[in-house]
Amino acid sequence: MCGINGIFGIENKEKSASFLHDMNKAMAHRGPDDEGVYSNSYIALSQRRLSIIDLSSNGHQPMWSNDNRLCIVYNGELYNYKELKFDLERARNNSNEKPYHFKTNTDTEVILAAFLRWGKDCLHQFNGMFAFAIWDTQTEHLFIARDRMGIKPLYYARNNNVLAFSSEIRALLKSQIVSPKLNNLALSDYIRYQTAFAPHTLIKDVFMLLPGHYIETSRNNFNIKQYWNINSFVNKTDEDTSYSEVCQKVKNLFEKSVKRRLISDVPFGAFLSGGIDSSAVVGMMSKVSNTKVKTFSVIFDEGQFSEAKYARLIAEKFNTEHHEIKLSPNDFKNEVNDALLATDHPGGDGPNTYVVSKATKNAGITMALSGLGGDELFAGYDIFKRSLKLEKLKWLAAIPGISVAAQINKMIRPGIAADKIAELFALNSFNLRNTYPLARQVFLEEQINKILRNKAEKSSIHEIIKHINLKNKNILSAVSIAEISTYMQNVLLRDTDQMSMAHALEVRVPFLDYELIEYVVGLPDKFKIPTSPKKLLVDSLGDMLPPEIVNRPKMGFTLPWKEWLKTDLKPLCEDNLQKLAQNPYFDGKEIESLWKRFLNNDPHITWSRIWYLVSLQHWISTNNIEIE
């Protein structure tokens, strides 16, 4: 696990090396163990290393293939590298493939050997999370790839045939290739959804390489191509398959996924909240691990915030080496400034992950498994149930006057839920492509056009979800794809990466194993209907999860943010909102009005609708983002 940088196209070795030095310095937090740079007259590559596999100096990057043809910088973990290494060390019968003679025990060298043998098709052999760049000295081509699910980030910018790329935006801004100018197109989506959707970012001319994509570039060419997407690779299961067969297959794939992610040469553990997802991960870790599992739970003295009793129940059931990290709400509040400074791309959530990652790292852990992705895969969010209901009630959209009734309800019961219902019944149909974008919006269009001085740009979310196959009527699978492709990849995974790597902590996510995803998404809805919480996952695990965990209320981090924003964090909020009000993209009076309405307990303006605006301005100020 690391951070990588590169510049291609500057015909000045000293100049590009100098830029790389600044880029590396900007993300030193990602890799405290080692640093390396390679540059020649046209290409410069660098890396910051967090050692996880093969802790020796053999893992130093940039790394060269044994024939000195290929040079790689790599961020991630390849979970099946041992199987691939076994194959690559041998020549196949009736084949011109030559055995590769390895010099290290790293997964990095396995990628080099795989690329030598299979070229870009090596991506289909990999199971892991990764972003890497390979320079071929023979053909003078640069190859850059990102993992299927987009767990590891990769940003890039081009200017006059010069390409720069990095694991972080702030490092990319040190490349001298791009100016830090605010991107108006992405800004509209940020106000809607608390994030910018890849490939766009909040910086003009800075892009994020989409998950499952790769870049091929040379002096005269630049191409981006897709090698994997959920729609094309789902393994569709026959309707006649028995439920017991499905459960057994899910269990086998999940077990295989967890086992793969235990490969490590450093101390590791698991986040344990006591919810279904984290408990499933810990339970399976205990089954497949040869050593006692270390679990980490953040607990609170305040009963209303603490999930401690559920985490203890799981820790006792699986006899883990359990660590309770006791924090007060004030511990979170006091870390807010540091969390904002650690933010590479702003959003509505982040401080929680920052504090938990810091506490886990301080406990001596370098790698931890997380239950992220379980909700998206096994219909854990309310949006899955709502989408099923809307499918059954879609005939309502054709009833004359239904939108008028919704408007009346909006006046009688003011609030965000009533506002969205009114917007819903104003739609032409209850097709998922219409209802899903609305369901995830923070502010609705009427409010957005008040906040922004110019009319808001059309959301890119429609382009993302238009490829979802709805012909088979598997609504739950369609929602899973939408959630994975939007909210999960552009909010949850981005926040997890930037906040955990701020403390050089690697987080692995077993629910995002591509083989497990291809199978579960391909299942007919009848196997996944959430008549009880994440029924398919729970049933697949048998008696692994006790009823107290399955039937417990969903809590999460219910911290007193509303009160903080009105008291201790009020100066921080007011300072940033005042600056945002002066931004020419925003209507200053509307920003001031939102703040006053929040202070006056307007039910339409929750703390989260204020906080991500504060986060945006803090990021703009910290990174000296230019406003055109």
C-alpha cells in the first residue's frame, strides 16, 4: 500500500524529477517506510511506500522487471499473487511462454511478470485493489490501470501532451501541469450529492481514472479503455437454482474473499462495530485464520452512541483479542480541524473515519479489514426497500392530481422527506433511472438553483446509471449497481482511502471481491428481498451471527454534530460560510440564509447540509483553489 506519482512528456530529466520531489512530499503520509524516484529524458515515476508484503528493501519502488525492460510504481495489494507467481515461474506446455525468475517475494514483481507474459490482459488475472503504472523502455509506452471496484484512487491531468498522474489530487497540483481552478460542472454535482462523480473532480482539467479502466499512452497517442464493468460481467443465476445452493455459493465466495485478504507481513486486525457486516467479516476471519483475530471497536461512555455491547458479544463468540478504543464525542470534535486538513477531496463525511483510523493505527495496527460494501451488495439500505415499493406503485404516477396531493402533504408536514415525495410525484414515471438520482440528492433542484448563481449543470449521475440493465426487472440488483457506481465509489471508498491513509493505515474490504460481486449482483431479486436485515448474507452464514446482532437497530455514528455546529464549531462554520458567500459561483445571501435557517432549527436544513459546504470552503482555502 502506497502512493504513486508520475510525469510523462517533459523532455527535461532534472525538471520532472524536481516536480516529482514536490509531489512525493505532498503525500508522504501515504508511505512513511520508503521513497523512490526514477526519471529519464521523457518519463519520471515515484512512490511512497507503506510496507505490507515483503518488508525488506527488495520491495523498493520504482521496481524493474528481471530483464530491466519494465519499470513499475504500484499502490495496492494483489491477493492472489502467490497463485500467479506459481504459474509465472513455470512455462506452460505447448507454449512460447518463458518462466519468470523472481528476485523478490513482493506482489509488485508479480504484476511485472504478469504484464510481460500477458500484456494488458493481465488485468483479468488480478484479484485485488490497485492502481499502478508500468513504463516499457522497449516500446516507450506507459500503461496505467485501476482496479475493478475503484478501491484505490488514481487522478490524472494532461497539458500540451504532458501527462501527470497521482494517488492524490493535492500531489497532482504540485506537478506544475495543471492550475488549481474550481470545476463548475463538478460543483453542481457536489451541491446535489456531496461529491463529484468520476471521472470528474472539483478541479478543472483534473480527472479520476474510472474503476475497471486503463490508460495507454506514448509520445503520439493517449487512450482510455474499459476492461471490466458490473453489467457485462455479472454471473446470472438461473431462477430454478435452489435457495440453499445460492446460500452455499455466497458463503464459499465470502470465505474465499476473507481468506485472501489475510495475507500480510505486518500486524493486522478488523474494525468491529457489532453490526452485521463487520461481525460477518470477523466471524469468517476467525474461521479461516491460523492466529487469534485482533478486533478494534470505538466505544463511548454515552449509551446512546455506544455499540460496545454488540461488539463484545461478537468478540466473545469468536474469542478475538478485542481492543476497545474509548473516545468521547469531544475527541471527535477536537480532531475536526486535522480531519479537514487531511481531506484530499471534500465531502460530507470524513472526520469519523479519520478518528477511528488514527486510533487503530495508534494501537499498533497497519492493516485492517472493514465491512464496507455489505449494505450495497445485500440490500442493506432503505433505498432498496423503497425502490421495490415504487416498482409496485409505479401506476400511481399516471393518476391525475397525485402531484397536487404530494404538494399539499409537503405543506402539512414540512421537511426533507415531504419535499422528496413531492418531487417524486412530479416525475413522468417511477423508473429507477428517474427515482434513484432523486433519492440520493442532498438539496433538490429548486434549492440548488438558489445556492448557485448560474443555473446548475446537468448531473453526471444520469450518464453513470443509464447503462444499468433494467430489462430483467431485478430492481435490487439495479440498485446495487447504482449504489456501487455512485455513492460507494465516490463517497465511501474515497473517504476511507484518504482518511485511513492520512495515518498510513491500509483498509481491506472483503465484500468488494469482484467474484463475490459478480455472483450476488447476478442473482434474481427473489433471493435478496430484505424481509429481514440482509437476509441472504445472514442465511448464507448459518449460525455464525447470533440473533442479537441480526435484529439489532442500525446505529452508526450518531454523534451530536447538530449541537457542535451551533456551539464549539460555530466559529469554524461561520468563517468558512462567510468566505463561501463571497465566492462568485454562489449566491451569498442564500448561503447566509441557509446558516440562519439551520440555527433556527428549520427541518429542511439539517447539520449535514451545512457541513459539506463548510468542508468545501475549507478545502478551497487550504489548497488555494482559484475561482474563475
